[in-house]
Amino acid sequence: MPTDIFDFWSQIGPKDRCHPADKEVFRRLGKEGHGFNLRGLPACYMGPLKSAPIVLLYLSPGRGPDEK
């Protein structure tokens, strides 16, 4: 059954660093075991997403090893 993207992302709180559905996986992998930088979520979106004829979804480029 498909998941509505708006319902899915409405479950994340303003101070969360990962989606609640991912927390258990990240916990099992440990702090350094997953390689993801959880200090920030992907950039915010703009515009009328629910009525847009097309929506582009980009991956977050992350940060380089020298960026803190």
C-alpha cells in the first residue's frame, strides 16, 4: 500500500534529526555505523506541492568531511 508523502513527513517533529520510522534502524547501526549526517534534514520546499503538476525530489547533498 503506498504511503502519502504528506502524511509521512507530517510525523516528524521540528527538533527531530531523523524520521520516527527510521529511528530504530539508526539506533541498531550505532552513531557511526550508518554514515549519515543527522545534524540537518534536507532543505525545505516551497510552492503549492499538493496542486503542482510536477514535483522534483532531490537528495540532500550532505556535507564534505571538512565541513562541520
